[in-house]
Amino acid sequence: MSDTMKAVDIKGGKGPISSLHITTIPRPVPTGSQALVRIRYFGLNRMDILQREGQYPVPPQAPSTLGVEFSGEIVGFGGSPEGSFKLGDAVFGLAYGGAYAEYIAVSTHMLVHKPAQLSWEQCAGIPETWITALQALYLVGEYKPGRSVLWHAGASSVSIAGQQLARADGAKAVYATARSEDKVRFCEEELGTTKAFNAGKGQEPWDEQVLKETNGEGVDLIIDFVGPDYFWQNLNAAARDGHIVSLGFLGSSKLEGGEGLGAFVRKRIRFEGSALRSRDEEYQGKLRDQLVDHALPKFIDGSFKVLVEKVFPWEEIQEAHALMESNKTKGKLICKIDW
């Protein structure tokens, strides 16, 4: 095995889509609980755009190479891996970084055995998406059956996962927002969401739509990727004792305007921010176990859908990032490495 490998790099360390290119870098060497995985497919996530632009706080243990989710085969180990894995195993997993490459060294605590019922490309699109949704819904949002849930950016991969999770676990109602009628129909018809609301320009404010749908009660749990642009509407749409979980900023990161924070006290609202990539390995490992126990059986029997929008050859990484930036997708974007 060569000491080098091909990987996607960013000219100058950060930049626009045109800065992405494939180059040769040293192959990682697994240590401790790590396995060396030869990657077949890797998934794209919005954090990759931010990291490419130099706007994402990369964890100190992460390599500079983009990418946090992948599928492939184990070709090596460090000194103390989990005992359930062996050479040649087909796996998929979550990493702190480094998945836009031919090989990755990753903790075996973050690997999952690939089921025969799922394709390589489907498996590459599961880890970050579904673990983030599980974390937001259960560990942070403290969801319980019988509550209502609203997922913003309803056609994004995490929200696609989250709507399915909430429906399967007895939600009173599952709502979503999206910025086009096409995506609204997708949430309702493809995912079975109770009601999706058009948050596009020229539409009735989505929070007012929510209050009409819920007879003024609002929603128990709101999971938000948009950020300050939805902050005040989230307060309006939240139910009494509601919980708002903020996972990112698709819009601005600066809060402006508004009518004051009275709703926080009046409704006893809890607002909480969270991120997955900055969590330690033990925390992420618990979420891996929850994915295996809670979601994997439903992937296998077809109850949960892993929706892949498009698969690109990894040589077309610039085109893949351009499509991701367009916000026109309804599912995962995946890159394939031929070998």
C-alpha cells in the first residue's frame, strides 16, 4: 500500500468552488481505536461549503481535508479497535474530517456495518444526516411521543431524516417549512409530514400559518437551521413551554429587529444551540449506537427512506458543490471514488 493517496484539497486553504481540486497527500496511519477505511463514496454537507470558505470552526483533531461521512471497506487497524470489526468489512461512518479522500483513519466507535439491503451511496449519506437529526430530536430537543415538531428547511437532508424519525415515534404532528411549493409537496407527499408551510417570498408569514394550523397553540419543538432570520417567528410559533433547537445559520448570523424577548418569559420558551462535529468521541459514539438501535432496522425494512438526489464522480467535486449551493436539492449529494 502506498504511503500517499489522492484527496480533494482547497487551493490557498480556503476559497470559492473553483479552488477545489484533487491532489496527492500523505495517507493517514490509524492509531489506537482507529481503522483505516478505503472510501468508495462520501457525502456532502453544508458545513463543507463553510469550511471551504474558511468560515467553519474545524475541531482541532480534524484533518484539513473536507468531509465527515463516507462508506467503504476496512483495510487496516490501529492497536486497539472495537472487536466487532475485521479487515475487509464493509462499513459506513462519521469522522471529524478527511472523507473527501481515497482513505480515512477513523475511530471504530464511529463505524457501522453496512447492511446488504442498502447501497454504498445510501450508506455514505446516512451518518452525519441521521445522527444530527437524532441528536437534535432526542438528546438536545428532549422529544417525547405525543409532542408536535417543526423542522425548518424541510427538504434538507437532516430535516428529511428528522421528519421521518418524529413520525415513526408517535409525534402529535410533524410540520416543516420550505421555500417553494415543490418542496412543500415533497414534504407532505414523499415524507408524510402532517403539514408543510411555504416560507418563500410573497407568502403569508410561516409562523402565522403555523398558528392557524395549530389553532393558536403553536409547536412544542422547533428545530432550526436558518438562524436569526427566523428567530422572532420561532418565538411566535413556539407553544407554551416550547423548545427551540438552533443547529446552524443558513441565513445571516446577526440578529436584528424584533419586538423584544417577552415571549421567552410569557411562554416559558427554552432556546438551545448545538453542534455535532465539536462533540467528543464518547458523545458521538453514543449517537452511533442510537443510530444502530433506533434507525438501522427501519433502513433495512424500508420504513425509513435514504433519499439520494445525485451521485457525482469525485472528479466533479466542483459541480457537486455548485449544486449544493443552489439549494435546489431534495436529498443527499454523494461523490463516488472508483477503484
